Amino acid sequence: PYFQDHIRSLSRKYDFAVLSLANIKGAAQERETKTFIQRYDLPFPVLNDADAAIGTAYEINHIPAMVFISRDGRIEEIESQFKGEIGALIDPVISRLAAPLPERKPDPNQ
């Protein structure tokens, strides 16, 4: 949740997809996952991996994790140990995988 502003900022510059894995268990997991997404205003999809099947399949050992997916659907990078500055981890991944968005020209009517 502490990196959502950085991801939001990058999403204005690059065309990319991020999937975040959460691990919320119990009867109220769907409601709690939605509450988590709303509370932190997350700008990317969150997949609740309550039984850890996805994390196990892709050898993701720490939650939360971010999965960087190329335009053709391949998993290119998984980041799960967020120590230090988040930008130092994800900026190189995004700039390597994603094309910059076209520059927007100001609307003269506004």
C-alpha cells in the first residue's frame, strides 16, 4: 500500500500492467480484499491468494507482491521484498518493459 502513489505516477508515463497479490484468509476475505483496495486506493488489480496456490506456483515467498506483466501476457518480473526506496526497484522494470505513453497536448478549449 505504501507504493501506490509511485505506481500511479508511473502509470501516467508508461503503458504497463501490474498485478498485486494479497493473502487475506477467512470467511470475509472478499469483503476484506475490497476494503483493502478501497482504503489504499490501489491503481492496479489485486488478486487474493488466500490458499497461497499462486504464490507457491510462481515461487512468491513474500506478500504483498507485485507481478509485472508484458503486453503479450508474460510474467516479466516479480517484486516481493520491498526494502528501501520502492522507486529504485520498480522504475527500471517499468522503463524496460513499457513503452512511454504518447505526450498529451493541452486542449485549447479548456
